Amino acid sequence: MPRRIERRSLRALGVGTAAAAALFIVGGQTALAGEDVRLDFSAAIPGTQVDSLGQGTGFTTKMGGDGDTTSVINPASFTLNPALSALSLTSGTGDAARPAAQGSSNQENAISVHVDPSAGPYKIETTLLAPWGALTQKDQSFGIYIGTSQQQYVKAVMQFVSNPAALPVPINEPRPRMFYENAPSGATWATKGGLLSLPTAQRVKLQLVVNPATGDVRGYVSTNDGILTPIHNADTPVQIPSLADPNATNVTAGLISHNPPEATAVTGTFDNFIVDVPSKLISISPTTGLKDVAADGNITVSFDQAVDPGSASGGISLTGPGGPVAGTVTLSADGKVATFDPAANLAAGGSYTVNVATSVTDTTGNPLLNGGTSTFQVKGVGGTTTTPTNTNTTNPPPPPVKPAYCAKFPKINSTLNKQIKAAKKARAKATTKAKRAAQAKKIKRLQTAQKTHIKKFKAICRVGSAR
């Protein structure tokens, strides 16, 4: 759940969101079930991998190991700092306990979450703080990775590149690079990038875009939340075959560090970690083939993630015997259920089709992975399903009033008032700017829904005002 990248504070999302609830399953067996992973490191998360202070970091597993390098998590090497909403990761100078045959480069700290490979095209992303001050020696690096093991993975990192013989100017600075290993199907070790010399910046965003249909992975970078640029100037993908297996159970993504044996320990600081997957259409009600649907009923559409209100209004439509049906779309408080409320009762006996387009997006701009339709039939006059006719083509009768909605409106309006009031109180009590922003966004969404209902009430129930 990327396209358009929404410039919003991850801290405003908090750790109590539905995505976070779906992510953090004790034991770490399934850390992603089709929803976004969004860690902003603003609070400890119980039941997840602990840091040097015993605080849950939100990560639930580690990168798969092999005979090349070990794969362990050393809690002493990373520290959660909720006050700064950051996670620091220290990479040492090598592991003295590691057998010589495995080499002494330190790539131990690959803390991760499991990823559902059937979730559709997804993105892995992090933002590094002040990498320029931390990376000072050749081959030191910090970044993100996606893969199934240390022989089938790709990582996007900021690495200190040192090439005194480079022309026309020697290179001694951190640069974005991609490293990948896809043995035994191809290159066992290769790199891309290293040509971009970034301007001095406090924030560097790294992003991996994964196409699970092919196993292709592309890497991007930006500074200070600017426009993402391909790490490799040709923007050609790296292919990791194991990522194309929809039944794989060992796909993980996370933060990763590397330090050669000749370099001193180095610490990198991460501002966030994101696995962004597209939202999915779950169901449409009434379902296809259903008959005797109430003429004054509504259509409900369910998604696995919160969707954008504007895109839902434009992407959910209803067509009947007379063509497109006018109506309003409102979202549930969690943004996962859209309700299409026709402006007038549906025609008795008429056949109607609901269409949910892939133009509906989640709250970060991801289009739906799947659209859908549902065709149903309205109950006919006297309980039989017949096709209605209208002989008065010159002056057609006005649409009938919807008494059911008119009766429900006071309760709907009262509930929205209570939700708005509670959100305003929460905003007043918020201890951080990010939390206040989150409540402000919620208030705006609720107020928009209330205005929509009041407008509809005035139009349908034929009154001059509604309070």
C-alpha cells in the first residue's frame, strides 16, 4: 500500500493504526497480511524484537542466513529512541566468533518483517538521517533489503565509496548503491549505482520497488523528501527469482548494515521503515446475482485498507435501467468501508450494476490491486421482480422520498458530532505535533462526512435545514 508519494509525517500514523495491528503478531510468523507496514519509531511495540534497552522495535524476524555469512540479531547493536522517533543501528568491525571460512565482514544486523509475496506490487522504504557524518570509511553502508536469504536478496544502501584513482575527480563520499545476490540462477554478487553524488542533506530516502510477478526490483533515492531518482542511471531492474514465488513463506524485508573488517564501528540512524502494498477490494454488497434487493437500500464496498475519500467518490458507481445513478459515497470511520447511497429509491424490478474501478486509491495514493463489479435486481412491485415502465416521458414523476434514510439521519448526525468532539479533545491533549496533526486529519474527514450527510438530508427529505 507509492506513483504519487504523499508527503506526510509518519508520526501522524502512530502505532495504533489498523495496519500496525495487523502487522505485529507475537512470534513474527506473519508480519504482513496484505496491509502496509509503517514504523515511525515513536514508541516501543510490545511483542516484537527488542533493542539494547529491551524496547520492542516493531521488527519481528531476521534475514535468512546461509553458509556465506551468519544471520543473527544482536540487540546491543540497535536502540530505539522514541523521543526522536528514530532507530539507531551500529555495525561493528566484524565477528570474531565467526568461522574464518565465512569471512569477517559484518552483515549481522538485518532486522526484518515477513512480507506476503502475494500482496501485489509493493515498495520497501526508509529514510536515513545524517548519513554523511556516520559513513566515513570504504564500504561502510546502511539501508534496506528485500529477499528470501543472503543468496537471494537485493539491498539499496548509502555506502561510502572510496576510489582515489577515479577521473576526473577522486571519489571519497557516501553514495547510493544497489547490491544483489541471486545465486544460483545468475550473478552471485553484483552492484549497481554509485554514480550519483548527492548534495549535502540531512535526510536520504531509499526505496525498493518490487514486482512479485517477475521478481524485478528497482531502486530509488531522494534527498530532503524530494523527487525520487533511480539509483542506477538506466533504471534497469535487478531480478531475484525467489521473489516471484507467490507461495514463498520466507520473504523478509528490513533494515541492513555492512561494515568491512578493516573499518571501525559505525552507527546509522533511521527515521522510519515502510512496506507499502496496494489496497485490495474485498467485497461488494449486494452480491452478484442477488434478487429482491430493497429499493431503498444502499451499496457497501469493503477494502482491506483505508481508502482516499475523493477517489472512492469518483471510483464507485452504480448503473441502472436509466443509466448512471446519482448518489453519494461516504466512508466508515476507519476508511475501509464505502457506502454508496442513491439519491432516490431504485426502480422496482430493475437490474443494477455496481462498478468499483482501480482508480480508487489508498490514503498514500496506491491504486487498487483489483477492481470489481456486482449486478443485482431490485424487488418488484408486490414482491415480484419485473421491469418497470414509465409512460409519462414528457413529465416523469419526481423521485420518491426515502423515509428510511430520513429516520436514520438524526442518529448518524449525532454519532458524527460525538466522534468530532472526541477527536477535538484528543487533539487538545496530544503531546506531539505529529499526534495533533493526526487528530486534525481525522476531524477534517469526519466533518466532510457530516456535511455530505446534511446536504443529502436536505435534498432527499425536502427540508430547509438540518441540525
